[in-house]
Amino acid sequence: MTPIGQVVRVDSVLDWLVEVFREGDVRSPPGRRDFSVGTFLKVRAGESKLVSVVRDVVVHNPDYGTLRVKAGNREEIEELMPDLSDRVRTLILVYYLGTVERGEADYSYPDLVPRLHDEVVGMSDEEVKNFHIDEGSLSVGYLPRLLKLDNSPHLFSKMVDRIGDVLERDVGLLEKIRDDVSTRSKLEGMREGY
Amino acid sequence: MLVGRAVGPGKTEDELVFVTGRAGEVSVGEFVYFEAGDSQSLCRVMSREEVRVYPDSFLDSERYEPGRIISALGMGSGEEMRSYRVKAKILGTYEGEEGEFKNLRLPPEPGTPVYMAESGYLEEVLYPSRERGLLEVGSLLNRCEGEVKVKLDMNEVVTKHLSILASTGSGKSYTVGVLLEEFVRGDNRGSGVVVDIHGEYDTLAEDREFGDRFEIYEPKIRVSNMTVEDYDLASPRRLTGKMRNRLYQVLNELGDEVNYGFDEVLAELDEEDQTESAIRWRINSIKNFGVFDESVETSLDDICRPGEFSILQFPQASEVEEKIALSYFARKILEARKNYKRVRMGKGLSESSETIKFPVFLVLEEAHNYAPANRDVPTRDLLRTIAREGRKFGVGLCVVTQRPSRLDEDVLSQCNSNIIMKIKNEADQNSIRKGVEAASEDLIRDLPGLTPGQAVIAGECLNTPVLVDIRRRRTEHGGTTPDVAEECRSAYEDFSEEESRRDRDVEEVGKDVL
């Protein structure tokens, strides 16, 4: 599967930062669609795979970053720190969803965290499908925890699109859950005065 | 089977609060227990409320059951969402030798396991463990049909009286039928009299198995056997003291004659005398009643036979005549039982005094007509007397009514066993609250939700109140509701046919004339 990037920061067991591979890092760097919001990713952790989802994307431009201000103008930076001068970096923020161990998905709180520089790769349709099936039925058991981390319905809506592509028979149920999440979020927003 | 764990003692000493996820098993009226020392403390479930419930939005989908959504969210099968906080009444530990429950006042510690009571144990503790003298009226409603049989203690039913309270169509007369079958079956062979106002119990006498234990009578009262009391009960207005004295004299004078009628009594009374004229008016107003006869009387020996029940029917009689017959025979039965007790105590009796050697159970349909609340009718005093004194002499009373609020409070409160079926009317529920000692608030709450054939049975006849599914009758039920549409259609067809025939006859006659 497409290598996406490497783990560069672990804020918590549930919340990590991944730097996307650029030209030269790997033979075939990912395109923008490979790490769009709602994309499922995996990272190996021993025998297990930690599954996460892209929740946000940050593009870091050194021309407008703190480095530039501290180091001086572009020419000076190119001269002093040639490896940093062209680093327009793309960072993706991911949420942990679950662990796959011996083919079984487990949505509970994780025992493991990824290590820095662990490679993060995309997931095939089959892997996404298997991650969302428990005893033959659709399962998005990570959702209650995910909603606590991010109450916005947009992320889950994107995820539903992706899951629906590989689990067509459960599209109706997914939409029912998505609509419920969406309505709940809107109502809560209204209660709080937007 | 473990069904939950105690939250701790309830607000009162006899309340247990526990939490269960077994919504299907722990229903209101069910029995559970917890270990109290070396014994099991039995409790009856009174109410339950949800602790966790499905979000409303999971319930509005036509396509997906809430459990399926819950399951997709990784929250189990949905069972986990059905968690209930249950309140139960602690009945206590069963003291087999004494045949009753004792609340040890050992409230359960929080977390104490609560178990479902075993069916065998329930049968052991609900009623006395003996073969004879039990009336099997049905089985526990919360268990499978026939799993836990409910048998009433016949001794308690007869000696401490029974009320059957239910709105129309809830199965009153069906239940009476079941009870009568039980009274006469096998070793019980009870005796009694049913006042069958609506002619609903013919089927018992016609039944192949039970028919020989039921006899139908159209009761007759011989005028010459009537006492001043009987005249007083029969008259549209009560007799004054003066009238009673004068009538007493007249009846004494006629005493030697056999089979005299009302005319002979009237002949003794002077029209000109004010008192006697008033008596004459009273006698004239009842003299044509079919229940009276100059020569025939339905004897006590006929209507009170060992091992049998008599069914008194009044196909031609008015309500007044029914009341007269009831009071006449009920009073005679009570007297005969009193006489028997006197004989047993070695006291002498006059030759003419009748005795009945066995207890008699008197079943009275539409009892609110004979012992109405807030209305003075002669039968009410008699029924009050039977309700109050019957226990000592072995005369049991079974009052059956659809309007408990219209039944005399004294009579109702003396019925220490109660079969209560569906009752929605608030006034009737209130009168049950007031008049039925065994009816706790949780039982009354159940009454509107009962369906025909389901009953709350409470009181002395059982060790604890229970919800019961009345068993099927072995005899045919005679009190079915008429099929109005079918009867109307049939009547209309007969009527149309008759009209057509009449038209044809007229035509024929016309032809002949022409």
C-alpha cells in the first residue's frame, strides 16, 4: 500500500502527527487524495497494526514560519541550512481508531503507541472493510470515543463515505448513524448559541 | 439464576432495590430472593424503571432496530442498554411450620446478588402443602402457563369470605365457574348455593363430568313458612314496630293451619284499622310474586346437599323477588348452621329446627344490588351479618361485583380473600384501596392493565398476593357475551321472512275474494 509518511509527534495515545513523505523520501510519494480527511491509515506496531484516520491536514511553508524570521532571508537560509530551505512540509493530524491483531479489530483504548518515525501507510479496501466488520455485522465501535475527541460531524461524514464504498450493504445503517451524529451536533451547537 | 444486584435497602424495612439487565424475566409481580443469613428472603417485584435507555433517535428508524444501531456502535447487542432499577417488596423468609413469611429485617448489603425464585419453591410457599382443601384456580402470570400453580386455601376462602371484583367482560363469571369446579372436584366435595341472576351456570349442571354435582332450582317460598322478618324483607317498605307486633299475632293465630296463603293472612287484617291497613297494602304488593307458593317450598335439604352446589335461578322473577328469595334462604342457611353448632355443643333444639351438618359457601352475583353502599335494603343487613358471623358457623360468602364502589364497605372489608380482575374506574379502585386490606398500591396499579382472565389474588387464601392467569374451565362457560351483529342479522332475516309470508297470505286471500 502507498506509504503516506512517518510519525513525527505523539500527543497522546489517541492523537498523533504524521509528516507526509515528499519527493525523494520514497519512490512514489503520496498524492493529496491519499491523505485527505477521513482516510484510514495504519502503522505497524509489533504484530499489530494501529488504525487511524486523518482528521486534518496542515501545510507548513517555511517562508511564513518562525524559522524564516529567526534565520533571516531565503538566501541566508539556503546558505546556512540548505536541508531546510526547501522544506514545504505537509503534516497530517490523525486520531487512533483501533488495533488489528490477527485479523481481528479491537476498538478499545490502545495498549500501544506508535514510535517516532514509524511508517504510516494507507489501507486497502479489503482492510477498511475487515476493520469495520465484527461477527459479520457492521461495526464502528470507535465512534463514541471519536465523537468525544471531535464532536464535529464532518469527519465522520467523510469516513462514512469511505466505509460506504467498501461496505455497500451497510450504507443505509451508516447513513442513519451519520445523520444522527449530525443532528445531535447541530442541536448541541444551537443550544450553545452556535 | 442471578438477575441483578441490590443497590441496598429501600426507603422502608420491607423494600429491596436492585438493578437488573434481565428485562424479560424481571417483570412486575415476579418473585425474586436474596440470601439473608442461612435463608432465602423472598421478594415480590412491585415496579421497575429504566436506568439506561436507547436514545430517542435510535427509535425512529423504520428500517433498523435500535439494538442493531447499538451493536454497530460497538456497544454490545443492545441488551446492555436495557438496564432497570427494580423495587421489590420483601416478604421475608418462609417459615414452613407456621405457614407464613417472616421479615427478618436484614436489609441486603449493596451488591448482594438477587436471584429469580425457583418455580418449585414458589409452589411450596404460596399455599399450604396438602392435597385436600385446595382450589387450583390458575397459575402465576409471570411464569409459563401451568409452571407455578396457584391454589387457594379452601378453608380460608369459606371461613373468611371471598370477593371477586372485576369490570364487565373481565372474566368474573368464568372465574366463579373455575372456583365451583374446584369446590366440587375430587376430595374437596364442597357444598354451596349460587345465586345465578343471569342464568350463566346452567352449563355446570349439564356437564358430563361435573353435572351430578350441580342442581338447578327455581326457589319457592311457602307462604305459611314466612316469619314476620320475611314479610319485613319482602315488603316495599319496612314494617314499623306496631305492624310487626300485629302481624306476629296474626301469623301465630294462623300457625296451626298448614299451607295457608296470603288471602288467609289478609282475611285476618281489618281494612279500617290504620296499622292493619298498612300491613294489607304491603302484603297486597307482594302477593302475586311467583317466588311465593301456598303449598310448595324449596327445602334446605334440597339446596344444601353434601358435595354439591345448588344453582338458584329466577327466570320469571323480578329483582325484588330475587332479593326476597336470597334473604329467605340465606337466613335459613345461617340459622341451620347455628342450630347445628348448638346441637354439637349439646344444647337442645325444637323439633322443627333445621340443621346443616357441613359448611356452606354462598356465591352471590351482582352483590352490589343486595348489599349496596349508601342504600338501606333488607338484604344488606343480612349479608353484613353473614360476613361478620358466618366464619363461626361455617357459612362462607362469595360476593361478585363489577362495581366495588357500590358495594357495602362492611361486606367488602369482611372478605379476607380477594380475586381482583381488570378495573379501570377510579372510584372502584378507591373502594378497593379502602375495603380490601391485602390490596397494596402496587397491586392496584396493575389492575387497569390486566386482560380478561388475569387477576390479582390477595388475602388469607394465599401466603402472598400474586398475579394469576385463571386456568381454563373444564366445563363450558355459560356467560359469554352475545354476538350482537349475528343476533341482529338473524332476527332481521326472521322478521323479513315473516313479513314476506304475511304479504303472500294477504295476496292469496285477495285472490280468493276476487
